Amino acid sequence: MNDIVPGQACRIFALHGRGAVRQRLMDMGLVPNATLTVVRTAPLDDPIEVRVGATLVSVRRAEAARIEVVHA
């Protein structure tokens, strides 16, 4: 997910984290087949703000690297 630019939509293909990190991402709505849009990045490029449905979520770059996406 780190390569998606602001304004671009994509679909989550898989989550590669395990344990608490994976569960936290899923609790925020970042689940396989969910569509998300990258809204913006912070000034120092970390974190990333994404829209999942009607919810805005901030994700660290390290966590975003564990989310495999395909273009929507």
C-alpha cells in the first residue's frame, strides 16, 4: 500500500501481518476485499490517511507495508 498516491483507490488483496498488528488493522476495517482510497500523507511522509467506506484511518508506513493491494 506504500506505493499508492493520494487520491488513488485500491482494493485490499491480503494482510501479511500476524498477531496484534493484523487484528488492529482488521478492527479498523482494513480487511481483504475492502476498497480504500489514500487521502493524504503526513508532512514527513508518515502516517498515511486512508478512507475505508465512510471512515478515515491513519496507518503507519510500517503497517501499510503489510497490506497487499490491487488497483480498483
